[in-house]
Amino acid sequence: MGRTIFDKIWDGHAIGGPSDDADLLLIDRILLHERTGGVALKSLSARDIPVSAPDHVFAVMDHIVDTFPGRTSKTLMPTGTEFIETTRAGAQAAGIRLFDLDSPDQGIVHVMSPELGIVLPGTTLICPDSHTCSQGALGALAWGIGSTEAEHALATSTLKVQRPRRMRITISGRLGPGVTAKDLALALLGRFGVGGGAGHIVEYAGSAVEALDIEQRLTLCNMATEFAAFSAIIAPDTATIDYLKGRRFVPAGGDWNRAVEDWLALSSDPDAEFDTELSFDASGVAPMVTWGTTPQQVVAIDGAVPAADDAGQTGAESRERALRYMGLEPGTPLESLAIDAAFIGSCTNSRIGDLRRAAEILDGRKVAPGVKAICVPGSSTVKRRAEEEGLHRIFQRAGFEWRESGCSMCFFAGGESFGPQDRVVSSTNRNFESRQGPGTRTHLASPETVAASALAGHIADPRKLAA
Amino acid sequence: MEPFTTLTAVAVPLMRDNIDTDAIIPSREIRSVSKKGLADGLFAGWRYLAIGGRDPDPGFILNDAALKNARILVAGENFGCGSSREHAVWALAEYGFRAIVTPSFNPIFRNNCLANGVLPVILDRAVVEPIARGLGAAPGSFLTVDLEEQELRDEVGGRWRFDIDTEEKQALLSGLDPIARTLQQSSAIASFRDRDAQARPWAYSSIGRS
């Protein structure tokens, strides 16, 4: 019987072969950041357990570091320095490559890794970070773990893992103009719920997925963790090969040719069986905006806070809580909601393509008075490239702050957050209570919608502003 | 890791769905590079009256005096979703929780529970909801979680069997360190890796520094 792309990678990494129980998988790449990686390195070192294959491990500062120009190890976050210094010392002692504050390659781990070609198709990659699923966009089996599992992977180059069930979501049609992978990810969460992928590895397939560039695929896969999935994966194709070619840590010479051959052969067999098959039509997707405190509480931008239960996925108590927390009444049109802040950044939407599309909307326009607008490029490389293209001037002239790269106000990174009851339209991935600041009300959307809303001073449809 | 066998303890019902790890422990409460010192930050946004404060909110269930020694948490769907921060489990465990009963867990959170000797118990919503209602009606009631028998019991004769993977069960019962167990297979791992490096040289050559 045919196998899925997931099965092929899994079986190829199962030491002792695949079994009916948990398998011991060889781990090809380990990524660490200073919030959850430092503690893993410290804990191993306290037990005198060495890192088994330091060449396969990469560390970066993104979660605690602040994003102000001229930043140092001393961040706004009380005790933040300890996280940075512990990670730095741990990486140095273990011989792990570190992209430190001042490295030209520093960036959000899931932006930096594809950018440098650390993640490769057909590899296993883990990171103590839930959004590691993003990197499945390149055809890798990449998933998020906790710090203790990271210790195990660092010590042994393996992880003991329960085999997830296999799901394929076939997305037909094509996204309309002004509609992005972010809107697609939110629409899928709205349709299937935040528990929709539970227990599964999700393969995204179909014409709408093939049409996405690699950055958009990263955005789509990014939110698989919000779907409760083990991870997501997209079969590598020529777009994947073109994206990776020439990047720092991809193989060279004969190894490159051999790799490309292996990668292009990596796809689910036509007769592969999935435990769950879903389908979805991309053509009807509009820009999406969340109204509640879980990403499944989402509607099309021209919609209203729903009167009925959102797809039956949320219990009545949770729903009432969300309305109260967000300060909303059922029936309120999303576009009528005035905003206090606009944020473009995070591992979901901070790559060069995201910034280019937002800049196109902002070009020659001004952010509405009273709206705090911030753009945080996903990596130092993205920032440099944007500056070479003059995008920073467009953001700054419009009234956006232009920052150094990092996770920033997706949560509390760098010790910064939005204020109580601030209504923020944000290109990030989580609208949880108090995620972006104590009492802060987050509306998730695409970078285009964030840009259009910043200009309008209320939630606004970017398609109406497109040139 | 402390072995888990049978636990009889006060249980707290917290039947919200999608309780995320930011709610379990907000970022601002993770102050040091340590697995300790997190219990005070547990559910900080709900448990205290003011952000950063420590005055208990009497409306939050964990502040009910009858539930002071709670060690079992009964919660809604998709428990532990969001950030992979293991601090969420460290905070729960340090507070005293050793078992969490819910219709579904986030997968990373569930593995983090197993890594810290906290037993994840999955039961149907139709089972969990009445249990939670019973606990709500009689605050301070006990539940018993029996891992060997894979059974949850209440004080009035209710018994529910739960599933858990055999290997995970053994690991919890024994409390053995998983790294030490895997390192016993070091030579098998090394020879697998040697063969793999022949088959997939590209996965190794581009990152070697020697």
C-alpha cells in the first residue's frame, strides 16, 4: 500500500524500524531559543550530560530580546538578561552555533531557519516552540516540543514519539486578490475548529496550496499548532528547490544534486491512505478577522460578531467570556471597530513578502491619529533586505515604528506589551486573553488587513485600498 | 521523576475550553531560567485581582479555601493549547497538581505532562462534564486516579476507565529517566546514523564544521 510523505520521513528515521508503539526517531536538526532552550542546556549541563551532535543544533535569540534599535542583553523584561546570558553561555559551552543579538543572521527562529537553509525537505527538525510546524512548509517533518524533550534530543539526537494519525486537507481553487495564506489558515480554523487537527499530522495539498510561494506556505503551516495538530507538511516541489538553492546551510555540489533528486521524489503515493481527509475551497475565502479569544472565533472582514455559536466549537461559557473580554456585542460589524494599535510581525507574518504587501498599502498614506503602529521584521536579514528596497521609509513615513527583529509583541517578548483594553489588529497567531498585554484585545488578521486598518483607524478591508 | 501510581486528592473543576498556556502561566510570570519558582504565577491572570499583584480574586475557583490542597484538575477541551512553554506544566506540578482530566489535550502540553510525572487523563466530554458538576456542587470532594488499573473513581461509586499508551504508562509508573533509558541504546543510534549518513550525505555535509 502507498505511503504518505509523512510515513516516508517517519519510517526513514525510526531507529529499529517503525513499530505499533512509540518510535525512537533520529532528529536531524534541533533549534533553540533563549526562552525554552536556555533552560534545557542549563539542565543538561547541571547533570553533566553532553550534547550529542552540536553541529546539528542551532540557537538564536528571539523570544526575550527586545526590538529597539541599539538593543543589548539588558532588555526591558526584568530578569531578561539571565535568559540571554544563560543561552549564550550554554551554546558556547556545548559548541552550538548561535545567532546572537548582533549576528546578521539573527531572527525569529522559524523565519531564520528557512532563510539559512537549516530546515531541508525530508529531514526531522524539532524546537521547543509550538510554531515549529511552520517549517513543514519545506517538506520537513518539523514539530514543537517542550524543554525536557529538547534535553532528550540534545543528549541523544533522538526523540521517542507516538506516531500521529494522518490527515490530508485538499484545498482547491485559488485565493482571490488581497487574500493570503493567513486568511486561509484562519478560515480553516473557523471551519474545522481549534481541535480540528487533534492527533494528526496534516498534509496540505491541492491547487491552492501548490500556488502559494514558500513564504505563504510557511504562514499556512504556522497555524497548524492552533489547529491542535502534531504538525503540518507540504510536499516539496520546484518552488521549494528554487527557494533553498544557494542558502547557507543547504548541501553543495554533488550532494545538492543528490538531495534535489531525493526531495522531488518525496510526496504521498497516489494510493496512500489518510486517516482523515478534508477538503476546502479557497476561492470563496475573504480577508478574515478574529473577534474572540481563540483563533476559531473568526469571520470574514465584512461580517459581524456572530449571533449564533461559532461552528458549535466553543462552549457557551467560553463564548460569553470571550465577548466580555473583547468588549463586544453579537451583531457588531467588524469593520466598525475602532483600533488603538496595529502590529505587523511574528513567525506567522513578518517575512519580506509580508512587508512588501503591507508597504504597498501604506505607500503615500498615513496611519490614523491615535493608532500606535509597529512593524517588526521577522529577521535581521528581512530587515536589511526591506531597507535595501526602501520599505522602511514607507512604513516610517506612514507612521509605523520600524524595529529590530524578534518575537516582540506577539506576546511579552522584550518586556513590552499593549495596554489594558487596547484593541489591536495584529498579524500574529494567537488572540488569547492577555497574550499581547494584560487585558489587551487582539484581532488576528493578515498584514494587509493590519496595514489597511492602521490607516483607517478601524478594522478595514485591504481590498478597498488596493491601488 | 516521581513515580505515579495511585492518587486520591481534592479535585478542582475548571470547565473552560481551550485553556491556553498563556493563561496557565503568563509570559510575565516566567522570570528565571529555571523549572522552579513558578507556582505563584499559575493562572496569575485569573487568580489575582491585579496584573502582577498577589491579592487573590475570590471569584476564581482555585482561591476557594475548600480546594486548597487540590492535586487533580478537571478541565475543558483542548487543555494546554498555545505556546509549548513547559513552564505551564512546571507551574501546575509545583502548585501540587499531579493529574489533569479533560476530554482533550494539546499534544505538546500532553507530552510535557508525561515528561514531568503529571498524568494526563482523557475521558469523553459526556463523562468529564458530570464529574465537574459533582465537584462544583461539593467543593473539596476527592477523586482517585489509579494508573495501574487505568481508572478514575469518585467518592460515590463512579468509575471510569481511561486509555494510555503502554510505554507511557510504564514510564510514569517507574519514574525512570528517559534520557538514561535512551542512552542505553547509544550504539544502535550511532550505527543507524552511520548508515543514514551514507544514504543521505546531504543531511550531514552542509552543517559539518570539521
